[in-house]
Amino acid sequence: MRALVVVALLAALCAGAAPAPERQVDVVNRREAVLRSLARQPEARVVAAQARRAVALETSVGPVALWVAPTRGGGECWLIDIAALPPDGGGACSARPVHADYVIRPWQSETAVGDETLRLLSARVTPGVASVEIRFADGTDDEAQPAGGFFVRELRGDEEPELVIARSGDGTELRRRSMPGPRSFRRELPFPTGPYRRVIELRTSAGYRMTFAVAPGTNGSVCERTVYRGAQAWGCSPGATRLEPNELSVHRGVWNENEDGEGITLLEGSVGRAISRVEVWYDGGDGARIPVAEQYVLFEVPRGHVPRLLVGFDADGSLVARRRLN
């Protein structure tokens, strides 16, 4: 896996050496990042000088490229480089030559880019594949043309690929592959049906931005997503509008780690429409006010404090709800 990270950085080096006009990158810093990584991992066997950009496309979050580089063992490494993110993502490798009997190998990926999620359908194909037919769960289809042995296509909205079919130049079917993605396995589970809308943004004690956003979901649900330092956590539920007027559905959680290894403690959730103000009371008797935005709460507990009780007040200042935190 360490070699795969090197591949990503090597590809970024080549991107920095001859950037496409639409890419706005700090070439010097990208190159320095590559050199630092190479110094830490001298066992990497990627032929950096032969790295090439096989596919380039414009997506909803900006330019995306798929970079390919051979290995000294006769294999190949590839990675997807998202211009809006630092050039240190992972990739995939076949370190040695493989028998080209697969015809087409598709995969899907989801990457958090700021407050957005970039969904991609990609595939590796053999030289005889001239086009790829994509069939979606809603009955629609599309066609993609491979370049340099790969294709990459952004999945927009509620698109759910179920089947990809590789075809030759005369349209003959060469191979088909089903796409049993997470939505195909459990269609009854809710998932987003529209774009996310940011509701809360805060800067944590570690100095990083954290955002909370909501989106409409299937079957009338509401999907909630928290993004922090490139990672995301999301889920869909009936939403804040389904709560009782004086209900406090706020819970304690821990997210990632600070540079010193200490976890960030959060209070997050939603409140009923009758609650306009929330306070948290700590061990020792002191407390703090928690901002409420559109019935949602996202609050970092200061280090050294132990939250024990949540209380909710209505617009007149009357206490209407309380919740003990164990």
C-alpha cells in the first residue's frame, strides 16, 4: 500500500511538470511533496519518467485526471487525481504483467471534495475495447469511449450503474460486468436524491474546518453529512421535522484525532421545532450555549470538559426539554 501512495505522488509530479491549462496547482510544493515521499520510500519501483495522463475530464468539482505509470516489473499503476484536493491520494497497481483476459474491470468511487461528493465510474479495458455501454438502474444508458486503456465518467444526481458492456469497433459485445454497488444490494435503504446544502460550519480546536450539510433522501428521509479533514460521515433518517416539538435528539461522539492524539468530542444531532436554544451543562457546574441552526446542532466540547446534561428552551426562555448524557 505504501507503494501505491508513491504512485499517486509520482503522477502528481508529472502533472506539476507539464500541467494542463485548466489545472491551477502549486507546482513547486507538489514537486517537493513527491521528493519527500520518495526519500521515505526508496523501495518504490514506478517508472516516474513514463507517467502519463490517460484520461482528463471536467467534473462538478473541477478537473479530474487519471494518471498511469509503468513499473520496473513490467506492470502498471494508475490513480485518479482530483485537482481540488492535495496530490497525495491512493492508487492501484499491478506490479507485474497480468494476462489481459478481463476485457473490462469497472469500479466506483466516492470522494469528499469540500462540501460536495464526487462520484466516479471508472474502468480498465483491454486494447480491443472501442466503447463501453453503461446501463443505469432507472432504465437509461450512456456510452463512454476509453482512452489509453481506461475510462472515467462522473455519476451525477441519482445515477446508479447496474451493468457495463465492452464492445469492439463494430459494436460486437466482448464482455459485460454487473455493478452490484451498495444501492443495488439494499434498495430499501435510504440514500441522497439531491445535492447537499450546508447548514453549519465551525473551526475546531485543532484548527480545521468542519461542516454539516443536509440533502433530501429517498422515501421522504433527510440525509445528513459531516465533513472533516477530507473524511465524511453520513446517514439518512426521518429528519428533524419528524421529531416531537420538545425532543432533544442530540448525542455525544468523537471524530478523528488532533495532532497530539487527543480525540475531538462533539455534540451533534437535531431538536424539535419548539426548542430555540440549547445549553450543555458540564461536570463541575459550568455550562455553555449550543447554537441551533434549522433545528440542527454541531458543537465541539472544550477539552477537559465532561458534558452531563442538555437542556432546551423555547422562544420565551422556558425550559421545555432535558437529556442526560452518560
